[in-house]
Amino acid sequence: MMTTLWLKGLLAYRSGRMLGATAGVALTVALLVSISAFIASSAASMTRRAISDVPVDWQVQLSPGTGVSSVVEALGNATRYTELEQVGYADASGLSAETGGTVQTTGPGKVLGLSEGFRRAFPLELRLLLGSVDGVLIAQQTAANLHVTVGDTVSVGRVGFPPVAVKVAGVVDLPYADSLFQAVGTPPGAAPQAPPDNVLLLPLQQWQTIFDSQATARSDSTRLQLHVRLAHDLPADPGAAFTQVEEAARNLEARIAGSGIVGDNLAARLGGARKDALYAEVLFLFLGLPGAVLAVLLTLAVAASGGERRRREQALLRTRGASSAQLLRLEGLESLIVGVGGVSLGMLAAYVVTEAISVEGGLLGENTLSWTTGFGLFGFLLAYVAVLCPAWLQSRRITVAAGRAAVGRARKPLWQLVYLDVVLLAASGLAFWQTASTGYQVVLAPEGIPESSVAYETFIAPLCLWLGIGLLTMRLWRFLLERRRRGVAAALRPIAGKLSGVVAASLARQSSLVLRGLVLVALAFSFATSTAAFNTTYNAQSRVDAELTNGADVTVTGSTAAPASSKLAELQSLPGVAGTSAMQHRFAYVGNDLQDIYGIDPRHIGEATDMSDAYFAGGSAASSLSVLASTRDGVLVSDETVKDFQLQVGDLINLRLQSLTDHQYHVVPFHLAGIVREFPTAPKDSFLVANAGYIAEQTGNNAAEIILMRAVGDPKNLAARARATVSDLPGAIVSDIGSSQRTISSTLTAVDLSGLTTLELAFAVLMLAGATGLVLALGLAERRRTFAILAALGAKHNQLGSFIWSEGLLILLGGGVFGVALGFGVAQMLVKILTGVFDPPPETMSLPWAYLTLLMLAALASTVAAVLGAQVASRRSVLDALRDI
């Protein structure tokens, strides 16, 4: 009977508090489940994308004399595979060709023998530029070196044997030459620094006919590989997939007992995705957990707002003979309702969110089911902690008088006495300094090593900053409310008028309730601000990364034989073109290291693509390009090359570039004008940037292989028009920034944060509304007795409004100012700590002004709603209000 009456009373008179606690549990569960599902989905997407564009999963290099059939049998026992083709590699002493009445020769090269089904099985390895794929193929750079094309004859020099003549059937590009010519089983330091630039590709039978004798006499000059595509039935998690592929490779090597070595390209690609997946988990911890903590605090605050009323109810029940066990059963009923309602609503909200942002697998996917279950149980635990624990503590009071006594703090809380806020801020600074000293290495995933880890100590800095500022906010406002009443009264005079002193005194007396609202509002603002600022910076930098990879909004790439600059005038006249810039892409020898060299017009390249200061070391983009423009023979050298060759700015560098007249490499002097870290379309390791005019003058070739284009409107539309314009240009490729952004999104800058951003920012608005509106409304409801007594003493509605509006605006503005400042501080710290996410690092943090405006409007609206609701409640009959209390 008592349980039924209690339930009716809860639903009839305490529904607001129960709904608030239920909403807090729902927010917590929905946020945690949604973000964990998003991160699990992102990890699965990374795995899928990482393995989709690996040209060859395994390159199994056979030892001389090893039978192919025995290795194939062992391969079938070690793992499942879908494609297997043989590739022969042979050293050539040189290549030569006679064209135009002159003879061109090259240095040593490589001749590959490809089985009949190779191009069908591994289509990414070859890209046909001219002619046919049936027959002898020559690499684009080799064709340029020998000045040959389809139908010409090339003489292949064999090691220890007479040369053999072959007829060229096609010219091809080798997009993945680095992996195709990798030195399998060779220590990294002993491997060649670059793939060969002289390459022929023959049908395997023809290759065997030409090089079998060389293989017999000089086994060290030829080798045979099995190129394998594995069955991609791998775990969704990149780390687990990496481990499975690594173990399968070791199993095969054990089965063939030294007869071969596996070049594991798939594991190498998954190793990068594994690191990115760890960064995704870091983003979950950095961006998701603060929101979850805030939702938990909101739930606890809502439940605590009924503390005074709960004491009176328990006292009344005790006068009627209720025991402590009965009291706990009744309170347990409330916590059960809150738990079931909150978890159910949270799961429903998470389902809607994951469907809206297209989370792969949903809430019950392979990687998300355990998280969904765990966070659901956490929701029930939160409901019991928020509702039942305070009731249990209060039920331990022995007497009714003790139960009705108003308990206050006679002294400062312990955290204030020990200056915990100062300690936390100092710990944050120290932890951040230590993180900076390690170069912000948050994720540790060494290449080739199965184990990987996250440096969780890096979380100490933002966590301590968040908690420390929260406690400092409480300390400062407690000091202002209790020790500086005159200042508070002066600040409130525009709202409270002559009652400002009385209102300030009332706020001081109710400082615990006011401070609870202030701190929650500050933390809510900080979470929303830091999340928005970080995500905006992240998304902006993702575009910068895509532009760096693609080169510009739209990039047209030709070849030396068919340069894109031959179409420059037509491309410039296309609709939607804001600016263009021609860029040479050649090759130059630095010592014996063949590197990419880019010839640009440094004064005008910025018209076609953005030049970020982060691209250059020791100066801004403008200053670096200005120095290059003023130094005719100047060259910008990559960081790696500067370190490898111990170079300094101003040094004379003798590079070897290919001349158009004789197609030979000749020494060309340059002076080091600066250091470049990144450059549009350039590789990430070694490259050079010089003046296009000087390169054209020294090589006799002013053609530009690349055209960079800035678009007006959607780059995809401009790319389509450019593609039609260069359709008759052999081998030309047109790419736009959108496709590049999707490509790099297979890696982290990559965890495409658009969905996660929408999710987190929506939750941030809801939690801010809860902190400003719900907590304020419940706090004001707790003081209905005070307002009723004031009304009984003759206070008018506008005078009561002074108390309510003063408290509401104080909580909103006081918490908002501290919260926004804290949010920007945390966001700046996150951007610094997560430097490894960005490539290149952002120059400045992007500020989401539109979202911050929306945030302020939401907070203001919820505050106004709470205050107006309290004003309406204060107009009730004094007698009814006192009876209800």
C-alpha cells in the first residue's frame, strides 16, 4: 500500500525532479554509446579502406633454386588467398636505344617478367599511358631517358651476356614503384633509397627466355617473387587485423623453412591504420569523456536538488513508523524508474543518432555490442548512485529531529583548505610541459611491432586543467558572494534596483546552490567551446591536408612526353577557374639519391593554391617564397635531405638534371635558399623546390607536367570540365580536392569528424541547456518556501522577480565567462597535444563563431524559460505554496 502511494506521489508531485534525473542518465548513456559506436565504426572503416588500395598484399621472394610449387602449397596451408602471380626481377647492365639519328644510353636498370594474369590480378601496379599492355612495356621515366615511344626498339644489356633487343608495345606509369621494387628482407639502412628510374616489363615467358642463362651464371642478379592477394576476411579492428596478417606471414616463413621471405605490404598499411585507430580512441577520450562526466554531474546535481525535500519526507515517514529498510525500498523504486527510463531513452537517442550519421554496424555491431551493453549497465549504476546513495546517507540519521535539521557547512570544504584547485592547475602545467618535451607523442605504434599503446599520461594535462578551473571558479565566486557583497550588489543593481543589497545577501546565504549552478554552467560552456573549437580546427586542417595531397582544388597531371602545360590556355578559359599555376615535376640526383624536384613560379603559385606557413621551416610562406624568387638558382630542400646530407642555408648544391637535348643527366649548380617541410603534391620524405625558369633554362625544357587550379564553387564541377579538356592528352589525370579528402580519410585526418562533430555539438547544446535551465529551475523550485514567505510578507511580483532574475543571470554570465575561457584553453591544449593528428599542424586555432552564437542563444533561452517558470510558480497562492512544501 505504502509503495503504491509513494509511486503516485512521485508521479504527481516529484515528476519534474524525476524527469530531470532521467534526462541526465539518458544524455550520459546516449553520448557514450553514440561516440563509442562512431569510433568502432571509424576503426572498421579504416581497416576496410586501408586494405582496399594495397596493390599487392604479399611479395614472397624465393631463394635461388627454390621450387615454386612447394611454396605455393605452403602458402595455401598458411592462409587463404584469392590471387597469386609470378614476377621475375633481373638486373640489366644498361639500356640503350637509337632514335632520331642519335644513341641514348642509361645506367643499370631493372627488367621485370610479369605472368599473363598479373595486370588483371593487380590492376593498381600499372597504369597504361600509351600503346598496348600486350608485349614489352617501358616505364614513363625510362621512355623519357631513352627518348623512345611505342614501336621503338630498346637494347637490354645483360650481366655477363650479350644484349638483347626488344620492341616497345606500351608506355606505363608505376604508381607504386616503391613497394614493387622493395628490397625484401634487407635491413632498412641497406635498402636502396629510391626505386630504379630505368625499368622494362616483359611477359614472363619472354623474360625467362632472355634471363634464364643469366640466372644460372649469376644467381645474385635475378630473383623470383610470388605476388599474392589475401582473402580479406580480417577483423574490423585495424590492430587485430594487423596482428592476424603478421602471424600468417610468420607462419608461411616457418613452413617454407628459409626458402623465401615475405614482403608484407598489407601489414605495413594496416600498421598505419592501427595507429590512426588509436588516435580515434584518443579523440573519444579527449572529446567524449568530458561530455560524459558533465552529463553525470548534471544527473547528480538534479538528484541532489531534492535533498532538502527528501529529508523532510523521510522525517514524516519516520513519524509514521517507517524503518530504514522501508525508506530505502521506496527510494529504490525512484532510482529504478530513473534507471529504466534513462537507459531506454538513452539507447533510443543513440540509435537515432547512429542512424542519422550512418554509423556502420549500429549499436549491435561486432565491435559495439559490448560497449552498448556496458554503458547501459553504467546508466543503471548512475541512477542508483544519484538517487539511492543520498537517500541511504540520509536514512542513517537516527532521530526525526536530526532528519529535519538543516545541515550547513561550518567551515570551508577540505579541497579549499588544501588548495586542490591550485594543485590541479600546477599538475596540468607540469604534465603539459612533459608532453611537449616528448614531441607530443600520444600514440606509440612502432612500425613492424605488433604491440601498440597510448600514452595515457597525456590526459592528465587537460583533465587537471578542466577540474582545476572548475574548482577555481567555485573558490572565486564563493569569495565574491560571501566576502564582496557590496560589489555583487553593485553589479546586480541594474536588475534588482533598491533590493540589490538584499538579493546579494540572499545569494550569499544560498551560495552552495548558486555555486553548484555556476560550476555546472562553466563546465558545460567549456565542454561545448573546447569541442567546437577543436572540431572546427580539425575539419579545417583536414581540408588543408587534402589540398596539400592533391595540390590545389583541382590538379591536372600530365607527363614529360605529354605535359599538362600544353593545355594551359584552354584550362584557364574554363568557367569556374579563379586562378592557375603551372608546376614542373622532374627528377634530380642529389648525390646518388634520385628525388622529385618541382619547378614553380614562387611569385604566383599562391594564386592557384594556398601556401601555409607550416610548409616552411625558419620563416613564413611569404618570406620563403620571396627568397626563392629573388635567388635565380635557389632551391628549397626538404628537411630529410638537409639532415641526410648535412646541408645549411647558402650551401652550393650540385644536382644532376636531365637535359632535353641529349636526354642525359648533367650537373646543375643550385644554392640552398631555405628548408621546406611540405609542398603541394610532393612526397612526405625527400624532394626539392626550385624556380621553374631556371630549371627550364638549364634543361632546355620549359614544359610543366602539372597545372594547379583554384576553383570558384564546387571543385568537382571544375574537375569534370578539366577532364573533358585534357581527354586527348595521353595519360593525363585530373583530381579534385574532394576525392583527395576521401582518400586521406582512410587514415585519421581522416576519422571524418563531420558526424562526430554534429553528435558532440548537439549533445553540448543539450547539456548546456540542462546546466543553465534545468539545474536553475530545480534550484529555484527548492526555494519556493522562501519565495512564499516573501510573498506573505508583502513582496510584489516584480520584487520577487528581482531575486529570480538576479540568480539566473548571475549563473549564466558568471559561469559562461569562466566556461568559454576554459573551453578555449582546453581546445588550444588539445590541438597542441594532438599535433600528430594534423599534417601539417595548424597555424592558428579555428574559431566556430556561428556555433558559439547558437550556444549563447540556447543558454539564454533555457535560462529565460527557467526564470519565467519560477516567476509563474511564485504567483501561486501563498497558502497553496506553503502546503505543497
